[in-house]
Amino acid sequence: MVFTSLDFVLFFAILFPLQRLLSGPARVWLLLSASYLFYGWWDWRFLGLILFSSLVDYGCGLAMESRRFITRRTLILIISLVVNLGTLMVFKYFNFFINSLTASLHAMEMGALADRFFHYQTLNIILPAGISFYTFQSLSYTIDIYRREMKPTRSLPNFLLYVSFFPQLVAGPIERAKELLPQIEAPTRARLQDIREGLLLTLVGFFKKIVIADNMAIIVDTLFAEPERGAGAILIAGYAFAIQIYCDFSGYTDIARGVARMMGYRLRLNFNLPYMAATPQSFWRRWHMSLSTWFRDYVYIPLGGSRSGRWRTSFNLMATMLLCGLWHGADWRFVVWGGYHGLLLMLTQGLQRLLGQPLPDSLDRHPASWLGVFVTFHLVCIGWVLFRSEDLGHFLHIANIFATTPLSQGITPGLLLTFASLTLPLMVFQVVQHTSSLTLWNDWSPTLRVAGGMALLGLILFMGPAEKPDFIYFQF
């Protein structure tokens, strides 16, 4: 089920009053059933997969606190890791590694060996929606119990709801059990203020997705399919995709947080004006924050973080970002994209050591911060072109055209007008958010909030394109 579909509107219109009438275990069972219905709307067969993963981690959590298995905590954690990462490997990465190995053997003139052993080894399977998100969310639970940072829950329905809570199930934010489980175990009834603020946040998310991201997708799809238009068109394509993916993904998060807020649950902030970041480090502290902190806490710090010297820190950064790239998709362009950002983080640390002082974090009155934001944004956009390309060959083709054609080639007045009409209002609004509050509309008068909400609803209904593509991060 997709947030932007009529199915979801009807689904939530029925669920919202029902969940307000219930409390305790009955409410948990209602939300759990609704979450499984929401997920099974795509393909009911994958319900068994998320249930299996949840049951394994629920059992592992209890086993690690059991006196019978107190000396085997590490083995139990390994079981959780193997089941979760093994499931992810089979459904998301098996074909990728087999195809990569086959290509490598052919490159080494060992094609006969590759054809003999791997020709029929790929799997004809569909990638379950959101598998990377709920796998990491469930896995963080067992790791935190292993670290003795939390106690396991005894309630199976509560844990199943934690893993499958429908607002953030398919594309995050990736919640931690320490934050979401207590809200499930002792929920608070949403106040009128929560409903009002959640509704406005949801409308903002719909506006970002339908009005900005979906309209920008038309520009992006056209220009990336025809890079021969010239360097100017490629430049606009890079900018356009930066806006599209931000509004698409942060729009999903806004809807998820808004819908949860209307039911009395608070999900974590996932985006904090990332294009206001003045360094690559700051960008990753602001972009997809639930994923970047997941990799920080469960990969980077366990590897040693920045505690083991300059070269080991660089290795830890690169290893973490390569894994982050691979998490985004089973394709070498995502691995290279992760490595590119790892290199940017390493160079930023080196520059700070050379200057002997930290760089500006975000946009402020100091001229250096403006330069930092400008440079960081364009470095990120280079990565987005790689991210959006069909494969590495397509990216190299785009890069070659960009380097060999005039920067003015491919830019037309109509293209500029369409791009500017979608981008400039967003830029102005984000600057206002940066100087005041991310949810500045919560401080408006009741009359202004109603007028703003009605204006957003009108724009959503009348300015969205006829074809509404899925959220970009559904594929991950």
C-alpha cells in the first residue's frame, strides 16, 4: 500500500477512529493487524518473511536474558545476525554476487568454469519491499540487548508491532527499540494538538512528494535518458535529482511521522535540512539520520571509530560507507557511491587537521559557511548523478558528455522555468526553516494553520502529475 494512493487514504480513515476507541492489548492487536494488512497489500507472501525474522529476534532477545543461555549470549547474537543478514543476502544480494563472480571469471578468461558452475545459480525472486529497513530495525534490537543497553520485551504482539509498525515499515525512519517499544507498551492518547500537528506534517510530506518530487521526476527521467542533450542539461539533471530524491524521501518521512503523531506515537527525525550542511560530515548527520546513526553505532564505532589513529579511522570510515552504499542496492554503482562519500569524509577530516580547527557545520553568517554549503552541495550532487545512473557505464557516458560539451548546451528557457518554479519556493522555505524551526507552522495562529493546510491540499490535488511514481526508497 502506498501513502499517495486512495487505498491508503481509505485505510487510514477507517483505522484512525478505531484505534482511538481501543486501548491496551486490543489496540496493539488492531495496529498489528493493520500493519500486516498494509505490508501484505503488495504481496501477501512476504508476510511470512517479516514474521519469521521477527520471531527469530524475539526469541533471541529472550534467550540472551535467560539464565539457561547466559553463557551463550554471543552465539545467540550470531544466530540473529546470520538469520537477518542471511535473509537479506538471499533476497537482495545473492544474484548480485553470483553475477559479479561470473563476470570476474570471464574477465580472467575462465568463462568455461563460470558457465559450468554458476550459469543456473541465480534466483528468480522479487525483492520484498522495505526488507533493508525492517531487517536493520529488528537487528538493532538484539544487538542492544547483547550490549545490555535494554531488556527484552516479554510481549510478542508488542515486538511484532515494533518491527512492522506501518507508518515507517517500508522506508523508515529506522527506529530503535529503546525509543519505539516503550511507546507501544505504554501508549499515550493523541491530543488535539498532536492530531493537528501530525496532519500538517502529513500534508507537507504529500506536498513534497506529489507536487515537487513527482513533477521533478519528469525532468530527471527525460534528461538522464538523453544525456546527449549536452552539459547544461546534465547539470540541470543533477540538480533536479538532488531535489527529487530529497523531497521524495523526506516527504515519505514527513508522512510517516505525521500519521504516527496523529495516533500518539513519535518517530525520530530523519532529515534536518541536509542541503544546508557545510561539510560532507554534516550532510550525513542531517541526511537519512536513522540510517547514518545505525551505521555509526553498529559498524563504525565497533570497528574502532576514531580511537585508533589516523589511518585506522580512515579505514573505518571507508568500510562503513562502502557497506552503506551496498545497503542501498545490489549494484556496483551504489558501492562506488558509498566509496565516493567515504573519500569525501576522509578528505574533510584531513582538511580539518591541516587547518587545525573544525570547519563550519551549516549555513550561518560567516562567509566560510556559505562557501562550505556551496561546495558540499555540489559534491553531493556529483554523487547523486552516480546514484541515479543506470549503471557505471551510463555514469561514465554522462561524465564524458559533461566534460566535452559546452555548459550552455541543452538548457532551454522552458526547462529552466519548470526547474526554477519547483526549486525556488522550496529553497526559500528551507532557509526560513533554518533560521526558525523545522516545524514552524506549529507556531502559526489557528487561522493561518487552517489556511496553510487548505492551500497545501489544493496544490496536492491539482498540481500533481497524472502518473505518480512510487517512492524512490521502496526499492531498497
